[in-house]
Amino acid sequence: MSKHRTPARLWQMANGRRRSVALDTLRKGAGRLFGMILMGMLVFSFGIWGIADIFRGYGRQTLIRVGDTEINSQDYMRAQQDVLRAMSSQAGRSLSLQEARAAGLDARVLERLIGGAAVDTHAKHLHLSISDAALLDEIMKDPAFKDAAGNFSPAAFQQGVRTIGMSEEGYLNSLRERNLRRQILTTIGKVVNSSDVLVGALNSYNGETRTLRYVLVPQAAAGMIADPTDDELKRYYDNHHSKFTQPEFRKLGVLAVTPESVKDQVQIPESDIKAAYEAEKDQLGKPERRHVQQIPFPDMAAATAAYEKIQSGADFVAVAKDQGVSEADIDLGTVTRNDLADPAIAEAAFKLEQGKVSEPVTGKLGSVVLLRVTGIEPGKTPTYDEAKAEIEKKLLKDRASGAIFELHDKIEDSLASGATLSETAGKLNLTYQAIDQVDRQGRKPDGSTITLPAQKDVLNAAFATDTGVENDPIDAKDEGVIWYEVLGVTPEQLKPFDQVKDEVTKDWRTDEVRTQVAKYAQDLVTSLNGGKTLEDVAKDLNVEILTSDPLKRDSITVNVLPPAVSQAFTLPEKGYGSAPSGVDEGRIVFQVDKVTPPPPLEAPEVARLKEQIALLASEDAIAEYFGALESRYGVSVNQQALAKLVGTSEEP
């Protein structure tokens, strides 16, 4: 990076001499042959580091502002496509927009745009930039812009930037910004090497186990609970208003144009259904699932040596530990073929016999592994008759868009002419659904639930608007288009005591039983700390003493729930405690019978743990940096414009 005396010098090159020099240099390079083998890598790099001001024009609405850096809808949509591609790559398949959103797409896009804009603003204020010489050197060394002889090709450069929808100046700006961000974040994220003391402490924290001996204290230990007085019930009612408050309800009108609405207008021949069945039958029904273990190796020689060792009688898990990976690390779980991202590894795993170990497998991404299948769940492919209805429904969704859009225009024209939503539905022979009362979760006052297409989106939108407001329709993608209106609002209100007295009595009694059992169990713990034995307690309760498996801090097992495990790790060996058992309102009273420290880490495991610590520390440092920048410069988001953009954007 270079630091200039004059503010933002290189950020203002659009009409300056230095940019002309840079572009001229690129245009005058030698060579004419064009190769775009690695252009995809350039597009992916934009997904990592964001897109700069080069894509922005004038007159478009600002969605996000970080300091003096603005982000508009075009920036957002480009970043959304980049993040969607990255999420699909991680998943090993192409994700739909709805799937990606369910997995946090929108939050990731915002984080990327806001974080990138914050770094850009900071760089401007520090007067930082990338020198022209470094920028040109990187471009001229880029394999994507070289000819067959390995020389820089101006034609390849010009064609390449056009292919990804950018101008030459735009590409220079983007590359400059991307490199600057990388240098800043790499500097912020540098951390010192982890000490052996820290590695040992983390190993002890994560690997230490505790074995518990315990008895079950039943709910009956609470004894007889006297009937509550009205004063006690009213006091409980007053202290727990949230339990007895009726949520806000809304009266809605909904007109949904779905594929089913236009079914009569869409032709789906039997031959198309049969063709779709033949093409998709391997993905229909229940796919075969296998429990797969995988040991990774640095190269084929190491994998071959390990395979020969296993064939000579060595244990698969022991060989894995020799490579510095634990049994948990090699366990891929019970998976389908499609769950395995690497097709070569998936093919090998689903050819193996149960209990057998594969020969070394080289994945499509270059990894070398040994595989073992420890369990097989056979799959089932449905017959054509069994699958026909579902396939027809899917084809209908694929082919209904034209008819849906035609109806969309008719509905919008009718509403624009002054007709109500219900009148429009009647005129077009569509179903208008009137919902008298529904809460945010789709429940009616009687506890039953409603059913709507894109129900979550509809309810979220309906509870974000008001009566008398003309709302934009919801684009529900393959579920159609949905119009809605709010016809009335019943605010949340506390139910009268007399109306919920039975419910109050039931909740009071449950809490009282829980309190009395907890008191009884704590008295037992006190007696144990005073010298009584767990055998004495078991005899008094007429129950057996049970022993848990060795438990780590994140373990959970029958009767020993997370509160018990957490408490056990605060106690010394032979210490006593009590926690809920999960059986009615019962509890366990336990003794920490044995504390087992983890075995010392082997050198490969130490190296792996140090690498993980460094990565986490780096991420924390960068997160703190982002947080400080956002606090310093301020972040404002046009929520209404963003919600409209996200709600109506087309799937890439």
C-alpha cells in the first residue's frame, strides 16, 4: 500500500492522467491470442471482496450508507448473486434463492456490503491506495490475460472485462479496491503464534471427561400439593401476564394466484410426465444412505502406505489417529450420494461393501482419501404410478408462469380501476380467502392453523402494514403471486383472570411441583455433602444408582441433560449436584465420580489446533475491526427499499 499526502488522490482518477497511462499500457502490450480458462476465478474473487463504486450510476436509490460510501440496488443484486454462487459451491449443488435465503443469504449479503463499504471508507480517510505499478504488474501476470506463448494479451484483457460486464476503467477500480481490502484485512487479521500453554488449556477444556453416578428423584417427591387459594392464583396470574396474554390478531383478505389456479390453462401431456419420471427417478423416493468414514492424506504415497497397513490388520481408526485426526473428524455421518460434494469420492463410497476399506481415492478436487462404509440403508425408487402426481405438480409449477403473469396483469388493471380485491377475484373467477382472525404464527384464536402459499412471507408482510394500505403483491416464486389486505386489527390483550383461571391453576401447580422437587433434591445434596452416601439416598428412594458414560462439556444423554453436565464441570471430583432429569418435573442427584484428563496431543494435532486458534483469533480481530468502523462511520439501511428489492427480486 502507498500513502499519499493529498486526500483520496487515486480515488479521483476517472479524468486524470494516471488512469490514461494505465489503460494505454494495457492496450499496448504484446500478443493477440485470447484465452479465458481462468476467467471464472476472477468472477469468484469479486464474490469474496465485493464490488466497488464502478457499478453505481446516478439517480438510483441508495439502499445502504456507510459514512460517505453509498450502496444501491445494483450493488446489492451483484453481491447477492456472488454470495449465492459461493453458498451453492459450499453445498455442492445449485441452491435456489429460497433455499439460500433460509440458510441466511440476505444477512450474508448485508454483512459483505456493509463490511466492504466500511473498509473502503476507512481507506479513503487514511488516504490509502494501491500503486499503479503494482496494479498493472498483477494484471499483466494474470494467466487469464495471457496468450498461448505466455505473454500478456491486450485483446484477452479487453474481451475478458467485457465478458464479466465491466469497462476497463471499472475493472481497474475493482481490482484496486479488492487488493486494498485484502491488504488491510490481512494486516488486521495477523496474529501471533498460539502458545503451548493455550493449546494445552484448550485441549483440557475440550477433551476432559466426567463420569457421573446418579439417582432419579421422581416428581412424586414433591408430596401432596395443597389446592391454591384465589389470592395465590391471582398473584401467580399477576406475575406471569405474558403467559395469559392473547396475541395480536388480524383480519386478512388474500388472493393467491398459484399454479393450481391456472391448472386448466396449462397442458401437460402424459408423455412429458413419463419422460420426467425416467429422467428423475433416481432422485425420487428414498435414496440409499450410507454411514461413511474418510481419512484424508497429503499425497498418494501416504494413502497407499496406510491402505497396505490396514490390509495387514491395522485398525482404520488407529491409522486415522496416526494422521493427526480423531474418530469424530473422519466421520462423515449417514449420507446420500448427493450429500458428498466430490463426485469421485461419492462414486467410490457407494460402490464399497459394508465394512470394507477402499483403495486410495483421488477426488475431483485433488484430495486423496481412504473410505470405509460401516452401515447401509437401502433406498427405494417409486413406481411411475406412485410418482405421477408429484411429477405432474412439479411440471405444473415449471409451466404455469405465463398464465400466472397474464392473470397478474388483469388483477393489477382491475385494482387500478378502483375495484376491491374481493371484487377483482369474483370478476376473474378466482378464490378470495377471507381470514377472520390470525396471529403472526398463523394460529387462529381456537388454536387451529391456517394454510397459505408462502405463508411466512404473507404473514410477515401483513403484520408490517396496516388497514387501508394498498400493498404490493408478494412474488412467491414457484408458488405464484399473492395479493393481501388487512381488514382489521385486534391488539394483543391480557385475558381476564376468570376466563383463564383453570389454565392459571394448572401452571401454578406445575411450577409448585417443580419448586418442591428441586427443594427436596437440594436437601439430598446437602445431606450428601454432610457425609451421607449415594447408596443411602438410593435406598431411601428405592431406586438404583445409575452411571453415565464419560461426558464432555457438550455431551447430552438420557437423564443427564445440559444443565447437569454444565454443573458437573463446575464441581470437583466426588462433588455432588442436582439438575432436571427431563422426566416430568423430576430431577437427578449426582456425584462426579471420575474426572479424566485428555491424553496429550500428538504433534499433528497440536499443529492443527494452533491453526484453528489462529484462524479464530484472526476472525475475531477482523470482526472487531468491522464493528469499530461501523460505529465510527455509522450505518444506515433503507429498510423499506431493501425489503421491496428482496421481496421482488428475480432468481439469478
